[in-house]
Amino acid sequence: MTPDASLRYGMTKLRLQLRFITPLLVMLIGVAYLTLPLMDKLTLRWFVRDLNLRDELIANSMADSIADALSVDDLPRLHAAFDRVLHDERLVALALCSRDGQLLVRTDAYPDSLTCARAATLSSEPNARFKVAGGRVHVGHHAVVSDGQHLAALVTLHDLSFVAHRSRTTKRYLVAMLAGLGILTSIITVLVARASWDDWIKGTRALLGGDPRAPAAADVAPELAPLADDLRARLRDLEDEFRRALGPEAEWTPDRLRSLLTTQLHGEQVIVVSNREPYIHEYQGERITVRRPASGLVTAIEPVMRACAGTWIAHGSGDADRAVVDEHDCIRVPPGTDDYSLRRVWLTPAQEQGYYYGFANEGLWPLCHVAHVRPVFREDDWARYREVNQIFADAVVREARDDNPLVLVQDYHFALLPALIRERLPRATILIFWHIPWPNPESFGICPWRRELLQGMLGSTIVGFHTRFHCKNFLETVDRYLEARIEHEHSTISHQNDETRVESYPISIAWPSAEQDAAQTSPAACRAAVVARLGLPPDARIALGIDRLDYTKGILERLNAVERLLEKYPQWQGQFVLVQIAAPSRSSLDEYRNFETRLREHTAHINARFGRDAYQPVVLVTRHHDQEAVTELYRAADVCLVTSLHDGMNLVCKEFVAARDDERGVLILSRFAGAAREMTEALVVNPYHIEETADALARALTMPDGEQRERMLSLRTIVREYNVFRWAGRMLTDASRARLRQRVEARVQRHTGLS
């Protein structure tokens, strides 16, 4: 902090302290101003009452002597008695008045001007005082009674100077006490203000989200908490106004992503690690063909790799994969453009069975998806999972050109990989993106190796999920099972001296270019081709489902809704057709084989019940389709059904929207898909609620063209703006910031001599 800044900071603190102290001092002065006169009145009243009691005591004690002297008319004797009583230092004078008000006896100091009548009057007035040569005195007038007879009245004059003296002493003590109290309170206030100042500043910065070292929301000063929502709302309004002032955000494109890599990452190496490879080489007779697998992950990552020109490390699963790689197990892809390098990793059948089919897909996949299939965890599968993660870590280290590459680890197959890479490349920036949901802590606790998985993931610089809900579940899971410091406000986890950021990055697809749209076959031509190829009625209303053959996709629930639609709305019998594309997946697992059997049986049941002649309400196709065939189906369909029981994002819905440049078609979307949080203009349904899904189908089939256009325009705007390059750009931007912070910290450590 500069000297000027320090001075301003000190003056700010002083002003704050004065704001605390000044009202306090004013209050104390006001209290003293109001209290002292009251104290005077109370003190005087107490002393007058005491003096009256003393006068009554004197009158009673002298009553017999006065009666005797009056009976024999011996007044001089009374004078001598009065002189003896005057030895009391507070008594100034005494006098005796007869019953008719005549002054009978008085001492030498008794004033001539004080008659008996006036003495009686003064004594009856509480605040009356009489002035003599020595000062003001209190006048007492008390009856002398003996044997029940009123004989005379005793007049006493008491010196009041001691009252003033005691009052002054009381005032001094009171002022001293108030001053001491004020000074003590001021000191305490200053100390509290100084001690809480930094916490207030940190708390305010936490509300603003502007200080990474600020406390989490739970640590913010409680008095600031009521301001949080209002303050954030105002900031959002300001941010919206700022964005509107800037105009629309530039569209994310491959060129913009490449520019980001050049400017923020300075062309540094980007390595992607995934289980599934983007291109598979297979033998067809003597000829080698190239196939792109049906995978949402490949659909999302492949455009990013084309823009980054990096290295993609994946399991080589094609039977011709080994025949086309070089001596380093690498091949340039895509065929014909060679935009990036594909590095293949070879696994034995036992490794693939234990790591992929066993632990990943019989264990983690059902564990993370709420699809009512029990996960299975075997010790041998866990050993293979650790072994394969180590193999991929070795491949990353070999492919890294230096010790600080940017590594993007994809999905649940590689939960251990970030920590393994961190051990070998401590300066690497590692981001693991979890493409499937993250369960709540109780569900994740089923896994016997939950701690090892979490520790492996926390080797990352950033852990990414599709939604904030999944981020929240992950933070709570770490909090439950690991000793770590979690700052929920900033979504960071500090574990074993490393900090990991947890962030949501909703994945998407590459938006088609104008040239790609222009080259598309018209929707009418696509519809005619699909109708002819599948033998559908000419006037068929086509609903489309495109999924992997997986129990989490809600395909059986979809068939139940179709059956209910044809029951409830019989007018659609003979016209409505569901074309269900189910790409084979993990067919070596019993759960998936059983699911395919149930799917075929249910399809046959619906077709037997409602089919006639050449009409079948459900057309089930269980084979892989290339992207061109899938796009043709999207453009031919009236309705697209995405009824996932639980999904990280699901890109089928976004691909359907991107394909509909005619702004027609209706999307029915499960509320349990991550995309439902973005694509609110779809007909969002609960796939478990068969009646609701059937009614949504009926509504989609009868939706007017105008409403279809409005909904599709909104959906297309969302998918175009939040495309895959924006998803990658956000991740890479956060990664570049993390790399910059690491460099600054390393430089500071070198200059300060810290280890």
C-alpha cells in the first residue's frame, strides 16, 4: 500500500472512530446536564428531611425541661439549656415561642427579624430558606408537647453550608465517574471498531464477490447479511445496464476460441483426456473405414480440439486403430484436415472390463444417476480402475512438451487422474469436467473408495459440472468425507495445501455456420426421405427419440407415454409414429442386455395393440447413425422427445434445436436433464408422470405454427449464444486466470525466499 493510500486508510478509520465516539460523548454530557440539578434537589430534600427528624428529636428530648421551666417561669434556665444544645455544629440558633406566637427565649445568634409567625410559615414551605449573617439556614418549627398538652413551639435554625459542600463533592464524584465511564466506553468502542473494521471490509467484499480472500457467506458479519440480497440485486441491475450499454456479446466461434488461446494462454499446449476417442478406425473386409462414435462428449469436445490444435488422449477401441498410428501411437485427425493429434492408449481386455465396464459403468454410472439401478463395486474392478488411470497419467506426461500444460480431463472414467498428473507435473493446470450428475453426499457414501475418488479429483485446479446444483452436491460431499476448508461463497476447496475451484459450465454444441445451413436438405425433403426409408404413413406425425441404449434415458417411460397417448387420444391412432433411435451401448453388461430385451418387448406390445396393416406406432432402430442421418431425422420430426430420468446435460435437445432452421418442431424435455434449466421454452415434463408426458405429446402435435415459431426462436437464441465454444472459452479463461495466479505466486515466493 502506498503512503498516500495508507494515510487515506488511516483517516478513514479515524473518521469512523469519531463517528462512534462523538454521539457517545454528546450523550454523556447530556446525561450530566440533566442529572446534576436533579441530584441537587434530591440531596437537599434528603438533608431537610434529616434535619426535621433531628428537630423533632431535640423538641421531644427538651419537652420536660421546657415544661418545668415554664411552670415556675424560670426562663433563664432555658437559655442556659439552649446554649448547651448549640454545641451541635450544625445548629445556628434556638428560640422558644409561646402558643400565642410570642418569643419567650432565644439564643444570641437568633435574628431579630425572624418572628415566631414567620418561622412557622417558613417551616411549612419545603424549599423556604432564611438568610443570616453566616449564610442561608433551614428554619424548623416544632411543637413542644408534655403530658399531652401543647406548651410552646421550638424554633431551630440549621446551617445549610454542609449541604452545599456535600453537593459539590457529589457533583465532582459524579462528573469524574461519567468522565471515566465515557473514556472507558470510548476506548472499548475504538478497539471494537478497529478490530471489526477489516471484517466489515472483507464481509462487504464477500457480498460483492470481489476479493478471493474474503470470507465465505457464513463468515460475513451478521449485520451485513440482510443487505446481501438487495446489494447483489443492485449489482445485477448495474451489470445488466453495463452489458446493454456495450451491446450484444460477440458470438463465440472457433476463431474467437483460437484468439483466446493465443492472447490468454499464449499458445500453450492443451491436452484432452477421455475414454472414448473421436474417430474409430475399423476394418470392413480389407478396407479401413473411419467412424465417429455416438457420444455427447465427442460432439462437444471435438470442435474445441479443432480450434485448439492440441492433443487428444483416448482409448483406442477400433480393430484397425493400431494399423493407422505412427510409432508414438498418434494420428492426425479429422481425416483430410488434420487439425489436431489423437494419441491412442491401448488396454487389455481385462483392463477394459474392470475399469470401463466394471467400476465406471456398473459402479459410478448408476451411483451418480438416480435411475433406480443399484451400483456394483468389486475390489478387482477398483484395482483395474486405478491401474488404467495410472496408464493415462503416464501418457499425459509423455505427451506434455513442458512441465505446465493445460490438461482437460473428461468424465467419471478418470476421477484419480488429476492427482496422478499433479504428482508428476506439479505446475500443470488441470481441469476435470464431470459430464454426468453428481449425487448427494448420502448416495455417494455408498462407494467404498469415496475418499480416494475425491482426493483424486481435488488434484485439479478446477472441477467442472453442468449445473450449480451438481457443484453444491460436490462441495457438500467433500465437506462430509474429507478434512478440507470449503468457501461456499467462492466455491473453492482447500485440501492438503492445494486450492480447487468448483464451477458450473453448461456444455453445448457447435452452432451450424451459415454455409452449413445453406447446404442442408429442406425439412420437407428430409421428411419425405424418412417416411420412405422407414415405411411410415404419408401423413404421419413423427415424434423422434435419439439416445444411447441406456436405462437412464427414460426410453421405457417414453413408450408408456406413447401408449397412454394412443389410449387417451384415439384420433392419433394410425397417424402418430414414434421413431426411436437407440444406439447400442455397453451391451456386454447384463443390465444393458436386459434393458434392450424389455425395450423390444414393450415396443412389440404397443405395436400389437395399436398397429394395423403397414402402420406401426413405434419404430425402434437399434444401430448407430452418422451425423448426416441424425440431422435428417431432426429436420423431419414434428416432435423431439428427451425424457431422461437423470442427466448431466443431454445434447440431443440442443442438436434438434440447432437443426431446425425452419423454426418449426416442438421439444419435449425432461425436467431431470441439465438442459431444462436453460431451455425453458420447451415443454418440460416429469417423465415418471405418464399422464403428463402423454398430454404434452398431444399438445405438441396440435401446437399452432405461431407458437412453435416463438418457442423455437427463443430456444435457438439460447443454443446459439451458449454454444460449445462459449463453454470451452469460459473454462479456458478460468484456467488462464489460475495459471496467471500461479505464476504471480511463484514469482513472489522467489523474491521473498519462501519455499
